[in-house]
Amino acid sequence: MQLNHFVLFFLAAALLGLYIAGSEIVERSSRWGRLGRNRFSYALALGVYATTWTLFGSVGFAAAEGYDFLAVYFGVTLSCIAIPILWAPVAELVDRYRLGSIADLFAFRYQSRVLGAAVSIFMVAGLLPYIALQLRAVAGGAAILVGEQPTEELGSVYAILLSAFAAVLGVRYADGRAHRPGLIAILAFESVFKLFALLVVGTAALFAVFGGFQGLSAHLEQHPELIENMTSPVMGESWIALVFVTMCAAFLLPRQFFVAFVQRPGPRSLKTARWALPLYLFAINLPVPILLWAGSELATPGMSPDVYVLVAVQSSALLQVLAFLGAVSAASAMILVSSIALSGMVAHYLVPPLLLPSPQSLLTRWAVFRRSTIIAVILAGLLIHFTLPRTRSLVDLGLASFLAVTHLLPGLIGTLFWRRATREGVLWGLIVGAASWAVLTATPLFGIQVDVSGLYALFGFMDPAARGPTIWLSFTAHAFVFVGVSLLTTRSTEERNAAEACREPRVTRLLQVPDSAEALLERLTSYVGKRTAIDEIYGAAAAADVYWPPRDRPELLRLITELEGRLSERIGPLAARTYVQGGRPMRTDALAERLRAFRELDSLGAEQRPSPAHAARRYLSLLMSELPVGVCTVDDHEDVVVWNAQLERMSGLEEDDICGNPLCEIPSPWWPLFDELAHQPSGSAIEREYDLGDRKIELRAQTAIIPGEPEEGRVFVVEDITALRQLERHVAHKDRLSSIGTLASGVAHEVGNPLTGILMVAKNLASDPGAEDAHERLGIIVDEAKRIHGIVQSLLAFSRRDETPVELQAIPVARVVKAAVELAKLEMEGCRIDLDLSADRPAMATPDGLTQVLVNLLNNARQACPRGATVYVRTRLDNGTVRVEVDDEGPGIPEELRERVFEPFFTTKPDGQGTGLGLSLSRQIVERFGGSLTHEPRSPRGSRFTVTLKAYEN
Amino acid sequence: MNREQERALLLFVVAIVLIATPVRALWLQTWWSPFAFWLSMIAVVALVHRRDNAA
């Protein structure tokens, strides 16, 4: 069969059309869609690593450097062995933070869009030669098949065909959704197809040229130099460098990163790929030595070994077409995935700063940008294809790209293992690496030779043409600068937080989220406009299975997580976080989040937490949890960090609902209690009684400041003293009853004196009823009886255990004070009263009770004052309370007696002038108002009694 | 580092020794021995993978 360009082009177009149709079927059919979610399909899709380099270039590579060509696949095998160490943590980060590319990962870890842009530029520059390689290999293969020399026109035709395919599917899959089964399915299918093509062609060559394995063995026995040529280069210096470079390329090449991490169907897929991908590469490389030896036998002098695959089966046009289509398949898949991956980087980090006026444009027109950038990337590859000299082998072009991605390794190591790495270190390392790559690797591709033999000699490399020195020099310079600059610079808070998040991705989502659905909508609207914001939020709500507006905080968090992820896929993680979180710095250092992380770590199996640090954390966590007092701590942002088990029991509020939220969101009475304490100095304590509806609770709470940078906060220790206070009241009641008996003798003295007077006067009056002063004597009896009555009433009042609730009302304190002064004035002979009632605010009390207390205090003051002295009465407002101060200019209370001043029956007054019950009764009354009555000495002399009442809150 | 990662690290170190040190001369005896070595390495990885899954 005579082959011509029309037939080849038609067949290539038909194959690519088949791929497009296949992807549509898989996307639309749930039955076929399973193919794209299968872990074996995923492992096969990772076979996109094998490009035309493998199909055509490996034979050429083997011809020049023997089994060194296997280094390109041994490196991948090593990388796959390290999947649990290297790939799995990256996959977890990509999943958790919805990252779309290696540039996203770097931008996220180092919190730098500039770094994302630098990685994007480097990757575009590094990968374009590789895309050109694919176009060139296909055009070269077609030329061989029709018996012509490759021309620019021929290259252009196939380049346009492949570009059109990549553009059609690339646009289809550039819509930002994380996993697309159609893409995985066609990548898996094309991997199977190219494997099939190479195995069939290799087997055919084996039998056509050598007559089978026996013939091959005989041929090799006759030509032992063939085996020597294959094995001896492996012991050379290029081998290790190639293994190293390809080990990095296996997962850092943008297309590998995209398939391995962004398109990963599930966690098990990566484990399967660990052995399935090396096995696939093993199978596809088996025919390479056979094709080399067969091609050598049949090739004409001067023919490039890169096309030996076609030469080896030159007797069969059908097999040649099969090999050609295998190359077309490999090239198309590589260009497709590379262009999608690179366009994501360009659209996130390069286009917006250059072309877009506002963030809104980015989100509303992202699809246009992604599609435009895909086509732009492919066109750039075309441009390189036309520009590159044709003297360069496929391996040279491929290795240039591989070496470029090797320079991502230091930054990745910093991401996964070295928290001290800084964005400056990575950026400067990348700049040095890119510069050395450009000088040592890229410019020679274009025929520009820079003499670096002196530099090579400086490091002991004798052969500048060898591959090893170029790789080691370039990478070592990068690594040195990366480490050096990282050690010399400091990390920003955001960077430190992100580094922490990258170290323990499984336990930190670390959202600083809007407080409500409305706030979320408002925030997003401020960036992208209301219409887009509503569309995005509704889309995320549907995906997260949340009805708008979210009913509770967990639903809101689910919606926000989904929304941020969806935005991140399209506009990058940094921009998405800014849109959702309003540009606030991410607080991955929030203590609440850390402790939550520790708890999650503790919940892992014992096998997974053997470290002393974990044991210590667990011990402290348990200690805090099991303390018999309630403990609540807040950080410097007043977000709750600790809400221990005792506090859960006391409040009925669960730790998960409280921790991480602002203190002010805790329901009453806890928030008012903590808020009141938060305004007190460290070490302060207060006692409050609260009505929880079904029960009353009395709390004693203390606070202290937690010192330290940057996590200064407060600790609140809360004790439920309800039972204790009830017991105290019971004991006090018993005490009061017993004290009546104990103090009966004292009372008898008080009562006995007037009673004796009454008896004497009554007797006299009985013996002389008509006496002139009978009226006066009866007055004495009445007065003395009143005195006795007063004493008895006071005793009854004191001993009464009145627990009926007092109905407090907002009373005008100044007016009540004036009324009390008016009452007390009657007995104020010889004293002046100085009133200052300027601070007037309603307080919670009862008018009668407060009047009784004030009259009692004023009477005490009057009795303490010498003639002509002044009693000062003032009102003051202080921190939500109203205070009434009654000052006298008397001799004051001796220091040794001050503690007893509120004890029942304690008095400093002369006999007959007081029962010692007034102050204790007054204090009892004020405390029932929720206030306090205190005494303090007044300077220079006298006493001050202060009534403190809660101010009325409107 | 969990058990799976520890096993992977051990395997990785052994593989590096076999691939990147002069020890590699051992599997360079014939034209097919590099492939045999490669396949046996994949088999070991598959076995370890199976053991990890079973665990």
C-alpha cells in the first residue's frame, strides 16, 4: 500500500476524533463514566509520561547511550516507590486546598503570587521545547512514511491537527471541575493504544528481522559489541543524573502533576499507581532494544535512530501506520494535558496582572481566559517547533524540559519537610536555577553556545558535553541559594501559618470565615459583583447540598468550603481565599485550630502517634478536659480556644460548637459573665447568680491574662457554687437561730432595762392613779414599750429566712435618697447634711428596702457625728453600677472591730442606743437586690458606708 | 511517619543503592538482565503494596 500524506492525515484525524467521541461518551454515560474513575485507568492515564520520546526517541537515545535510556524510567520507578513519602502528602494538600497546579502549591505554601508567577513562567519556558518535540516527532515520522524529507509545511500540517485536537478537548476540560472521567478515560485508552502499537511493532520486527528470539540471540552472539554498547554507558556519570532528573519529572512535570494529583479519582488510586505505572513503563520499553537492533540492520546510512521504530517494520505499511498512530496518540495526549496544566498557571498568575482590570473580570471571564491560554500555549509550542534547529535530537529537547522541572524540587522539599524555607529562598533559588538552565541547557538548543568549560573545570568536571555536570551544577547552585537565602530571611506570619498547614494538612482546614450567610454574600459581592456572587454561592450551595440560607454554622462552613474550592480551581487558591475571607490573614496559628488538630491526631490509632510530643499533648489535653472546674480560654482575637468538659457539663454547650468562635457568640449567661470578667484585672473574681429557666445557678468566676507572643489571651475559671451557697445559707440560718439563744442574755439586757422602767412607772401609777404627772408617766411607759417592740421586730426580721424572690424594679436612686434624707432629718439635730446627687441613674432595688437601708445608715452617721459635723451623701456611677456613699465625720471604727461591723448584735453605741442588728439587716436587704454594702474608713477620720446597686439597663 | 511510609523509605533507600551506586553492575550482565531487575523491583513494590493494603 502506497502511503501518502492525505491517508496519514486522515487516519491521524480519525484517531483523534475517536478520542474526542470517546471522551463525550464517558462524560455522558454513567456506565462508561466508571472507566474514568477506575484506579487502573488512573494508573494508565499516568502513562501520559510516555510521549513520542518513548515511541521514537527512546530508540534514538538507546542508539547513542545504550541502557541510559532506561534511566528515564528507573527514575519514575524510584519516584513511585516513594509515593507514600513524596506523592501522597502533595496529593493531600492538593485535595484539601483545591490546588490546580504546582504553581498553586508554591503560591499557597509561600503565600506569594509572585512565586506562583515565577513558577508559571519557568514551566511555560521549560515545557514549550517538549511540546515542540511532539510536533516534530510526528511530522518526522510522517515524512519517513511517505519517503520524503521533513519540511516546515509538513510539520505545520500535523502541528495544526494536534493543536486543534488539544484545543477542542482542552477547552472542554478547562472548566475547572476537579475530576473529569472523560479525560482520564481517553488518557488511559491512548496509553493502551501506544503500548499495543509498540508491542506489536516490536514483536513484528523481532520476527521479521531476526526470525524470533533464537535469531536475536544468535545475532547478539555474533555481535557482542551490541550488548557492550548497551550496558557500558550505565556505569557512566550521566546515569545517576538522569535517574535523579526523571525521578523529579515523574510527578513535577505539569502534566504529571495535573493527572497524578488534580485528576486523582480517590486515595487508593495513588497506591495502585505505585506498581502499575512502573509496570506499564516496563512493558512499553521492552521492545526498544529489539527495535534498535532491527532498525540498525535495515536503516540506510545517515538515517536518524529516532525513526528506527518505523524503519524496523518497513516491510509492512500497516505496521508503520500503527507505529505512526501510536506516536500521534502519545503526542496528542501530551500536548492536551500539558496545555491544560500550563494554561491553568498562566490564567491564574500571568494573565490577571497583565490584562485584567479587576478581580471581577477574572471570575466572570475565566472560561474565556482559560481557553485562550490553552490555545496560546499550543501556538507558543508551534513557534518553538519552527524556531528550533533540526539538528537537536528528541532526547535533547525532552531532557531540557525535565531539567527545568527538577528546579521545583527544592521548593517542594520546603513545602513538605522544611518549615524554615522562605519565599525569598525559593524565589531566588528559582531565579538562579532558571538562569543556569537557560545558559547551560536552553540556549544550546537554539544553537547558541556559551563557553562554560572554565566553570566546569572549577568543579572538577572534565567533559562539558556530558549530561551530568550540567544537571549537577545547575541544581547545586539552585539548592545552595535556596538554603542560604532561606536561612538569611525570615518568614511572614502568613507564610509561617501556611507552612504549618502544609505540614499537617489532614487536620487543618483553617478557615477564617464570615459569620453569616449574608456576610458571605456581601463579601463576595464586594469583589465580583452581586450577580456573579449569587451565581457562585448558589452553585456552591447546590454542590454542597445546602439550602440557602444555611440553617446553622456547620452548613455555612460546608458552603464556604465548597465555594472556596470552586473558586480556587478557577482563580487560584490565594485569590479564592481573599474573596471568601476578605483578605484577612489566615490564622493557621489560631490556638483553637491547633488544639482541634491535636485532638484529631489523638483520635488516630496508637500506631500513628508514638512520639513523646504526642504523648505530652494528649496528657495536657486530658488534664484540661478532666479538671473539676470549668476552664475557658480565649486568644488575642477573643476567639474561644478551650472549653473543657466541666464547662460543657455546666453550660450544656459542646466544645465543638464553641471553640474557634468569638467569645461574644456564646449564649447568655456565659458571655455576660466572661465579658464582665474580661474588663477586670488579672486575678479578679466575681460571683453571680443566674436564672437558667428550669434552675438557678450561682457561679464564681476568676480570670487571668495569659502572657506570651503572639498568642496572648485570657483564661476564665468558673466554679459552680450553687450547692455550696445553699449549704452556707442553711448553716447561716441555723447559726442565726442558735445565735438568738446564745445572745438571749444580751437581748435580755436590752429588753430588761425598759421593762424595768415600765414596771416601776406602772407600779407608781397604779398606787397613785390621780397623780398630776400621770399623763407624763403613761408617755414613758409607751416610749419604753415601743423600744421593746422595736427590739423584738428586729430580732424577728433577722431570724426570718425569707427566700421569697424580691421583685426588683428600676427606681430613681436620687429621689429615694432625698426621701430617706428627709425622713432621717427629723433626727439630725446638730448635724448638717451635704447632698451631691448629680450622678443619677435608675438602679435595681425596691423603694422601701432602699429607704430602710439609707435611713439606717444616716441614723448611724448622725449618732457617730459630734455636734456641728457634716454627713456627706453622694451618688456615683461606676461600671454599670450605682453607688450611694454615706460619709460621717465621727471617730470612725477601730481597725480591730471593722471586720465585725456587719455581725448581728455587734454595736459600738452606748447601751440603749442600738441593737447591733441595723447594719446586718441592711446588708441582707442590699444583697437581695444583687448589690453590696461595704464599709471603709474615711480619711482623715470617720467612716464611709457604700451601697452598690446594679444600674438599670434599658 | 507511619508504617507504610517507613516501609516505603526503606524500599526507596534499597532501590537507590541498587540503581545509583556501582552495585548496578550486578544487573548489567546481559541485554535482558536490566529488564529482569526492573521487573523484580516492581514485583517487590507490588508485594509491599499488597501487605500495606492487608494491614
